[in-house]
Amino acid sequence: MGENTVGQNTIVQPNRRQGSVFLERRRLLGALGLAGLGVVSGSLIEETAPRAAATQDKKPGPKFDVSPPPDDVNDLSMEVAALRTMYLLKASPDQAPDLPDRNQFNGIFYLAKFPKPTAEPPRDRNEAKVSKNYRKVLNDLRAAFIMNHEARIRELSDQLEEITKDEKPELDDAIEVTEPARKNTHQLLLYFDANRTVPYLAAYGKEFPDPFMLILTSIGSAAKSTKPSAEEWPAVRDFVIKEVSWQVGGLNPKKQQQIGAQVTEFLDMASKLSETELKKGGLPGGKLKGQIGKIVNVADCADIIRNVLQQDLAELLSNPRLLAVRQARKDYLGVIGHWAGKGDGQVWSPR
């Protein structure tokens, strides 16, 4: 697949967005000087937050054969993305035994099918180019998510990030939000209370989306940023336009289009400035900061938080592998006693 290079040893695929491609996004944010040691797009590498003790880490879990992973690595990566989002949202009763069960698990999969299927339609994807070790770690991480094994999830997430830095795997696992998913996202939010959504958003750590800083850093106006080279610029430009469009515009296509047009105009103007002009414009009271503010300040901090949560849930519903991981998790829930009845049945909690 085609690649654009941004910064040293940084591979970016500009059509990718937040969600299933969190490692790709980390690499681009790193090139822009925005990625720290926290969590990007649902990654589980938590360096600052205390790690809660998990009972399943202290005693052996039930014997359970996890369903075989898909042969295609792109499909495997999308399954891990869906499982990661559900894990961070505590969407199953075994993942939040101390919280009241509002049937989040069934809610996700009901809304993935009704009134219309929300999954992104099948499309030709470029063949993934990964090492055997990368595939193995991804397989093992999938199994850890299915069995809700927190210690293994942390360990394997660390391994996956290190392998990604060293090997730079090529994946085509981007997920485009579908219109049915867009329409069902608000209803899906009703299944989740603050006890689930706040920790989920906190998992972003220092990398929680900030459209103002993303624009300012991408053009080289922030204090420790540099102006991208001519070769780097097209990938950076496409990425920033896509990210800021939904971060500020939410799931509203018309608003996204309007914000995208404004960001495009600003970036094209800024790309023609010298590094000295860019740095001057990025100082307190600088002209460039004022122009960026006019674009992004139509959304306040509460809007940004809502937009991030809605975008992530919309991408979950649009994930072509969502129903496959639902079956894998359902099978495991049956083994540990959180599933009653035959067929689809109902998720239930012993409490």
C-alpha cells in the first residue's frame, strides 16, 4: 500500500482516523510532537493512572477455547479495535461487576443491526504486511480481550506498541463511519452512564483530542514543533483536516464539511509562510492563534468531549468485525455464567 513518511521513522496513512488505527495515529501525533506517554485512541498503555486490581489476575480463569482469529490481519486488527473499545467502556457485566448492568452488551449489537445494519460495507483492502511476531501478539491480545484478562491486556498492549515502533507494520484497517451508525450513536449513548464514559475518556490521557493544538503544531507554530517538509505536508494536511472536522463538527456531515473547508483554507495559507512567520504567529496574541481560534472555538470543551465519545461509538458501530467479536465474547460470557438462555438471549449479571 502507498505510504507517506512524516518525520524520521514515522509512517502515516492520511486516510486513517481515530479508533481502530490508534497506533498509526500515535505515529503521526508523535511526528507532530503531540504524543506523550499516555494513551492514544483507546490504547491501554496507562503510565499515570493507577491500575485497578483485577480478580481474574489473582486466580485462574475458567477453561475456555477462544474462537479462531480471522486469517486476514486487517480483520484481526479491526476485531482488536472493537474489543478494546468495549473493554474500556466496561460494556459487559464481567468487566464492571460493581456497576449496575444496563445491558450495554446487547445494546451495542442490537443497534448494529436495527433498523439498518451499521457496518461499513465490504471493500477491497490492501494486504497487510506484518511480521509473524506482530500477528502473534495481535492474536494473543484479541484472546486477552475476549477473556477479559487485564494483566495480559496490559502486557500485550505494551508489546504491540513496541513491535509497531520497531517494525512499522502496514495495515489497511481504517473504518469509515456509515450513515446508519451515525444515526444510531445517540441511542447507543443512552446505554452508558458517567461511571463508564468518564473513565473511557480519561483513558486518552495526555493525548485527548485538542483541535487547536493539533492545527498549531501541525504547521510548526507551537513552541517545540517544526514546519513539515514539502514531502511530509500532504499527509499532515489530510490528517489534520479529517481530525479537526469531526472534533469540532461532531457527527453532523454539514458541520464537518464547513469546518473542513475552513481548516483547508487556513492550512494552505499557513504552508506558504516561513518558519519565522509561523513561530511569530504562534506566540501569545499571535495572528495565527487568533485565526485558529475562530475555526475551533465554535465548539466549547463540552462539545469536544461529546464529539470524541460519539465519534468513537460511531466507529464501533461501523466496524465490519463487530458482530464477529460479539459472538466470541458471548461464548465466553456463557462459560463464566453471565449468559442465560439459548440463541441471542439476554446478558445478565449474578447481582
